[in-house]
Amino acid sequence: MEKVLMKGNEAIAEAAIRAGCKGYFSYPITPQSEIAEYMVRHLPEAGGVFLQGESEVAVGYMVLGAAGCGERVMTSSSGPGISLMSESLSFLAAQQCPAVIVNIMRTGPGLGGILPSQADYFQATKGGGHGDFRLLVLAPSSIQEAVEMVMEGFPLAEKYRNPVMILGDGLIGQMMEPVSFPEHLITRPSNKDAWAANGMDTRNSDKRNVLKSLSLDPDEMHEHNKSLQEKYDRMRRNEIRYKAYNLDTDYELLITCFGIMARVCGTVVDKLKEEGIEVGMIRPQSLFPFPEEAIRQAASKTGCKQVLCVELNMGQMVEDVEKAVQGACPVTWYGNAGGAIPPPKEIIAHIHSLLNR
Amino acid sequence: MGKAFKKAEALSDRPTHYCPGCTHGVIHRMVGEVIDELGIRGKTVGVAPVGCSVLAHEYFEFDFMEAAHGRAPAVATGIKRVRPDLNVFTYQGDGDLASIGTAEIIHAANRGEKITAVFVNNAIYGMTGGQMAPTTMPGQRTTTSPFGRNVHDVGMPMRVSELLSALETPAYIAREAVIKPKYIMKAKRAIKKAFQYQMEGKCFSLVELVSICPTNWGMTPQNSVKWAEEILLLYYKPGEYKLPEEM
Amino acid sequence: MKFRHFIDIDKCKGCGLCVIVCPKKNLKLSEELNKKGYYSALQKNPENCLFCTSCCIMCPDVAITITESAEEETE
């Protein structure tokens, strides 16, 4: 399959076009504006619709409308924009509308900065909006992975009738890497006539479809919530993805990390191995559903004395890792929230101190 | 002498939850009739955000979507952009459109989205129990302006039709009232005209409809009509404020 | 052409707007309560009705209809 050198943001846009994205709505925000700049030139040529909204709030609801009438839809933003979209993410989940939401994270909180960050982990996996709902969250560590996750995002969103979030970061967005767009990941949009509000004539039916989430009846509301949770349980059973590295050795420390940090920590594992120190690594690709079981097993392997969670924030995924490890051994965090990527030697030094070597 | 009168097919015969004398029901009836008369029930999607009319989908017989408070024009934009063959309209109250949803309605109008906004102005927040809205009149008492709207504190009521008409993009902007048959007849014509502009793919259309809210105004329906005619209609003057042909 | 004016008593919420707008002042609110506890509207004298539909247009609950039937108007 021929590879082409592309900037992450543009590759993400191209991946969406290849995946049959019909509507793309977004608002400019660094570090991901190139997605829109690529989409405006290429999506219409592919028969799709591009529109820049007046705010991420409005964009979130344009996505709701377009998704609600059964079309494949995507938006992209960065942390502050996703914060503004959080209410519409709740509506997308509640009204069960499939959509792909790309977050190219930047440092925060507040206005923050434009350098890479992973500080929207809580927002993506726990705080997407009000009410009991989840986003299916995939975190790419390379541009190739970002491309594949976007292409798989559309059918996944339709499979669960739920928004799917691709959680990248400024590096994924801004780096250039050779990528290919695997043909086998191209899927046809599923038929949504059963629920979409796309006009009765479209379905040539005289039964109307209504997409709503208001319910004043407590039993109906609880039943609705149970049906949503049933989907999230199905995600937990079917959609967990992670990468393991060097777990087939007697490692004395387990690194957990995600996204771009997996690139850095992979080098850390290799370098420490040269020094005769075995370190295992497990890298969730799906942040929800979270690979709890895999992490628990890796942390409880004999010889593993502690777990180190390395992330570009002040310690977020570490809480989920701690929960997964259930006290089998101590779990600590190492990271940086300023946007400067800790180089391998900095992490190696930290591990030396943890292992008092 | 005389003529028949029956419920439109596009309107359900489910009894509504609206208060006695609330003219939401009159507007629902007209929207239903217009959709029947234009024969577009199978190609129409309605969008109702939060407000008394959030339950509007219960009262129509075609596809509907709920939107968050103030966001119906954005939802409608999303639908219309990916399915330009559908007729899309929003049904919004003044608390929804003129307050939290101001950006959405202004930008939908400014982009010239080929959607229709049915905008019900009863100068108050209904569903949440009668709070002051951007359209509440000077001195008008509400639960959040118990001593009457103080224009020195919260400014003058917002005239949406005039505000939107100042935009350059072609549009059909009209204001009518639904408080008496003579006004209602004009309102029906304006609603139909708005939908027709959309069907022709010509421009954005919005019809502002001055309406009464007896319960939250604390008046009988009869007195509400009187107050609306003597106070509201002087400030919110009916008329066609913008025609696409003027461009 | 024979018209029949009909008020669906159970849909009426007794708001009285029809009573105001009837050009013949031919409508009033009944003394009995309907199922929902409203004093629903009714015609004072069916013969006076002009079938002008003012009440139908004004009614927020579309509770008033006028049906047309083919048989001749009987004196």
C-alpha cells in the first residue's frame, strides 16, 4: 500500500473523507485548524459538506442535526472547543446519534497554550458532558494510528449509535509521518432509517422518527439510561484495545502510558534493557473502554514491584491504572503539563531513582 | 355562507399541555396547515429546543428533533446542509432565540441558511415559570423582575426582527401576531411565505409571532389579548421587515 | 350546503378566546365542567352561527370544527 508523507491534521481529514464522512463542521482552534483547511478543499470534491460554524457550541449542534438525519459526520477541535461542545456530546449520546469527534489536545487549563498535552483525559473519559454517558475514546500514538482510528471511528459510532472521540495531541496533529489509508478500513454507512429523522419520504414510511432526550417519566428515564449503559458494557466486552511491550520478561517495573508518550516510553524500555533493567509497558489504545484486566494482570506478575504512569498532564490516567491494579503494587505518576515532552533520558533517570539504581 | 374548518393532517389530535389561552396552539395549527397545503409533510423535519414548545414534537405528524436551549438553528443548519432536499424549520420561544440562542439565530440568518424559524414572542420565559426575557417590556413584572423590568439596569426589550433585518444577507423577516383572528390570518400568510421561500431555496426565513402567556403574565386570556394589543404590538410592530427581493 | 359547528368539549380548556372573537356573540362558557375540569365553550343559539370560522381560527386547541354536509339546507 503506497505511503504518503502527511501532516497529522491533514491525514486525519483525508482519513475521514476516505471513510465516507458526509458532513464536517468545525471552528478554528490551534493546534488543529489544518483539519478544516484540508476539509474545505477536499471534502466537497468527494461529495461532502464543509461548514465553519460561529462557535464550537453551534458546531456541536450542527453535528447533532446532521448525524440525526443519518449522515456520517465529524468535527474536530482542541480542549477549549471540546469544553464548549460538552453539552452537545451529551445530546449525541442521549439521542444515540453516531458521530466522530477529534480532539487534538493542547495545554490547559483555561486558555492554556498551543503545545501538546494529554490533559483532557478526564474530560474525554469521564467528563464529556452532563449525565450518565460515555464516549468511546481512541488515543493514537502515531499518524498512521490516527488515520486508522478515524476510519474505524465511523463504523464504531454507528455500531453503538454513540459519539466516538479520537484523542490526539498537538504532536499527532502537527507532525509529518508517512501514512497509508488501508482499503479494508473503508466501510459503507449503515442504514439508519430505523431511527433517523431524515424525512418520512426518505424512508417511504408514514411512521415518523423523533429524536429526543427529554423525558419527564422517571421509569422511562431510568430504562433509557439502562439501555445506554448496556451499550457501554458491550463496548467493554468488544472494543478494548491496547499494545503490550516487553511483557514477556521478568520486568520489575511496569510503565503505563497512552498516545504520543508510548513513542517515548518505548525508547525508555529499550534503553533500560541495554542497561540490564527489564521494564514492561502497556499502552491503552482505547481509553474507554479501559483495559483494566490487562493492566491488572501485567501489574500482578511476580517480580513487578511498581507501576509508573507517564502522561503529559498532572496525573489523570494514573487514577484508572491505580483502580485497575487494586493495590497489587504501588502506582505513581510522572509527567509534564507544560507542553515540553519529557525526553527518554529524563524518564530513565526518574525510573533509576524509583528503583534506586 | 360560511366554510368548513378542520384540523390539518400534519397536526396530531393529541391534546396539548399548553395552558388555557396559550396561543402556541394557534401557531402549531397554522404550521400544520401550511405543511399540509404545501404537501411537504414527508419531506419536513422540525426542530424544537427547550421552552414550553419543547413538546412540539408530540403535536405534529412528521419527523422531529429536539435541540438544546437556543441551539435549534444550529441543529437545523446541520440537517439542511447534509440534506438540502428536506424542509427544515425551528420552532423557538423568545427566551430560547433572543437570549441563549442569539448567536445561533444571527449566524444562521447571516449565512443565509435555507431554513425557516418560527419564533414565538410572548415577552417572558414560560416553561420555567415566568422569568424576565430579553423581550420583556419595560415595567413588566416577572418572577425575575418583580418590580418591573428596569431598563436602566437590564436595557430595553430586544426587537429581533429589526435586529436580523440589519444583516446584509438576503432573508425574509416578518413579524405578525396571533392574538386575534385578523392578526392570525396575516400570520398564516407570513408562515406560508416563509416556507415557500425555503422550498424555492431562496433565503433564510423567520417569522416572529407576538403571542400571549396568560399564566405567567398573571392575566386572564381576555386581558392578555388586550395587554398584548395595547402594549406589545406598539413596541413589536407587525410587518414584513426584510424581503429577499430587496437585495 | 349545510354546515355543522362542533365544539369538542373535552379538548376545550375554557380559555374563552372564542367567546371574545365571535362576531355574533353566539358563544359562552358552560356551567358544567368538562372531564378536565374546565368550563368548556358552547353555542348559545346554533341558528345564529354564521360559520365564519373566527372561533376556529382563534381556538388554541383546535377544538372547534365546522363540517360541511351535502344535504340541502332545510328551512
